Amino acid sequence: FLMEPQRDYFDYLYRAEDLRTLAGRKYHSKRNFVNRFRSEHADWQYEPLTTDSGEDCLQVAAAWCENRDCDASAVLGNEYRAIEEALQHFDLLGLRGGIIRLNGRPVAFSFGEALNTDTVVIHMEKADPAIQGLYAMINQECCRQAWGDVEFINREEDMGEEGLRKAKDSYYPVRLVEKYKIYLREG
């Protein structure tokens, strides 16, 4: 067999405590985003996701898709459909997560599932890109409130998208979980 690493599909693994606290110099800019969000938006609230949150999450995902032109991309269109399916079967899939509201309006959500006793995998996270600091906020709040009991957070792959890779690297993963294509050796 031949094994070929697939960098675009390596998972990003983080210490959960790092994402909960954003402590230290390396997280200075993330803390600034969170603090700015908190100071500019006094009327925000975090809620745990439930089966009743599905429509609100789809509202956020639809707005995100409109901004990203999901209709023109099979990958993004499939991602939206995956969000729909996951939310329809939220409890059955054992998902957990949270939603952030501003003035009662849903603006961000994140959800995932336990991989094992010490690691969770975040499958989906969407936020209104016009609201500065919102992605940092939903990330930190979900790590604190939905995943306060785990040691590691796996935020999956970047699929080769440079912006996503930069965003995931900016949280300083402790490890990249390598994935490979395996081929039969000819001859």
C-alpha cells in the first residue's frame, strides 16, 4: 500500500481549556475580539441548543449561505443540507451546542458531539460575519458552557480553504490529526 497525507483534511485538535479561557499572550487578539463584542453588545445571550432551536439555527445558516452564495457551490450547499439534517435529528445524534442571540435575534450557533470521554468534535459553527467578534464569542461560550467537561476540542478540517486554515491556526492547535489516502501498490 501507498499512503499519501491529505493536508486539506487534517483535523485541528485544541486544548479545551485554552479555548475556554483564551489565556496568555498568544490569545491576546481573540480576547480583544470577545471583549469588544461584549462591550458593544450589552443585550446578547447564550443559550444551550435544543431540538426547539433548529429553526433559529437554520435562520443563521441561511443568512450565512446568502452571504457566501451557497447556491453556486456544491460543497456549501451540501453543508447547509447537513446542518438541516443534523438539527432534525439533534437528540438522536447526541449533539450539543449553543446559540447566541442579540436583542433576541439568533446570530450564531455551534454544535458537535462527544468523540470519547475527553474529546468533542465541533461539526458546525456559523455566525453573522458582519458582527465583529461573534465567531470568537460563540467558540468561547460553547467551549465554556456546552463542553466544559472535556480536555480536547477537535474542530475538524479546513478543506484547503485558506481563510478557514488561517482562522483555525489562529487558535494554536496542539496537534493536527493526520488523514491519508491509501492506494494499492501496483506490481
